[in-house]
Amino acid sequence: VLLGSGLTVLSQPLMYVKVLVQVGYEPLPPTLGRNIFGRQVYQLPGLFSYAKHIVKVDGRAGLFKGLTPRLCSSAIGTVVHSKVLQGLSVTLGVDPPCPSLQPGASKKEPVSSLEQVLKETSREMVARSAATLITHPFHVITLRCMVQFIGRETKYSGTLSAFATIYREEGILGFFAGLIPRLLGDILSLWLCNMLAYLINTYTLENGVRDLGIRGGWELVRGNSGDVLRGHSPILGGIQVSTMTEMRSYSQAVTGFFASMLTYPFVLVSNLMAVNNCGLAGGLLPYAPTYSSWLDCWSQLHREGNMSRGNSLFFRKVPVGKRYVWE
């Protein structure tokens, strides 16, 4: 919990800028710059220029608006996630990790079978969904505290008073604005990440290592710390030991990034619905119309070509034909 809280504090300015960009707020006009290929293009302000503007208006403390409800969300979510996982392990009787193979056992059997991956992913899905459901009201308050910067409002000045305001104006449903696309995005991202990682680890990494071992005199050995490749191969320049565990961690990171890119539109739509038509300037025209549902929000963003708005905070080129609101 403490580590998660520390990371939350450090990442708060990044999330603050990202949310304002997602809403469509551009406080500074585009400037002429160069892209990664050296061509001159008009660019919207990046992360550091945006952060400097916030500091200029509200001081350095302004970068941490919405931090308190976000810390509450992080801490409560971590506890709920852990408790649900423990409860599911006891209820469903989850299999323990596979021990090292005994002599005579087949070395072709992958460490993580498809059945294990499906079971663990399902448990993780339930735990994440429970944590998201319980902490979503704090997430909504966090986003609205941030979006207040646009209209200089103070409507959501405290966490407890924000709960009272939302309940008075929107009822219970107001605490769960944007929940459905957020849940869908989390679930899709989790399954994409884990299944792609399983396919890569099973059919690419292990088969590739075995083929390499046959050509270079290497042997794939199973141990308590994971698969280990022993021997000498001229192809790898004399490296004596290489672990499959490291390669699996790299593949997990790559598939996680890929999955987050594919499911980003769900994050964007969820955040926009959380602040839409809530009485703040950032949730009304000219930044956003009043959406009837998250599907309406999705379709309008798709028509406008804004499904990736806020996904990148660097090299933000101004698309041709687009209009932006800046002060």
C-alpha cells in the first residue's frame, strides 16, 4: 500500500495533465516545431509546457489537485484486490505453482498450461472488477477535482463534501458515471495481455530456445527459479546461462503495453463520461456536448477522429481541419 501510494503521488502531475488533454482543454496555442523525423509541424503543448502553465496559474501545489481521493482509491483498491484474490483462492481451491519436474517427466509440458492461465486470469478479472467497482466513486471525484481547473470552480473542494454534492445533484448513479467503459477496458486489457503473453511464451520463446539449443549444444533444464538454458552456443557469443523467466517478463511488459494501447478508447470514454454534464465548465460545450450514454460519447469521438486524444503527451501534432479551444 505504501509503495502504491508513493507511485500515485509521483504520477499525479502526469495524470492531471493527461485528464485535461483528454477533456480537450488546450490552454496554450499551437507552436511551430519539428517532429521526430525533423519536419516542421504545428504542435500542441506537451507535458512539460502544460505543467508549467498549471504551475504558473496555481503554483506547484496545483499539480496535485485531486490527490486525496486518488490516494484513497489506490489504498482501498489494493486492499480489496488482495482480499478478493485470497477469498477466491480458498473458495475455488486454486492449484499451487508447478514444482520442478521429477526425473522422467516430460520436458515438453509448458510451465503455465492454458488451463492455469485461464483460471488465474479469471481470478484476476474478478478481483480487479471488484476493486474498480468499490473505488470508482473516488475516481469520479478525482477527475472532477482536476477538471475544475478549466473553469476555476471550487465545487469539489473536499472529498467528503464532493460525496455530498454528487449524491444531492445526481443520486447514487452519479458515483458510477463512466463505470461501464472503464470495466470493459480493464477486462479486455487483462485478457489481451495474458493470452498474448501465453501464446508468445509457449509457441515462440520456448520453441525458439529449444531450436537454438539443438543447433548450439544447449539443453533446456527446468528448475525452481524457472527454465534455464545450459551449455555453450557460438550463436549467442559464449553466454553460459540464460533464463526463460527474464524473457517471459519482457514479453509480459510488451503485451501489456500493446493491450493498453488497444483499449485506450475505453479509458478516454470513461473519463469523459465521469465529468460530462456535471456542472463544471470542462464537462460542457465548447469542450464536450452532453452525451446521452457512453456509446454516444464513443460514436462522436470516433466521427471526430479523437479516439486517441490524450494517449500521447509528447509530439502532439495539430491534425488538419481540427479546432481547439485555448485561452
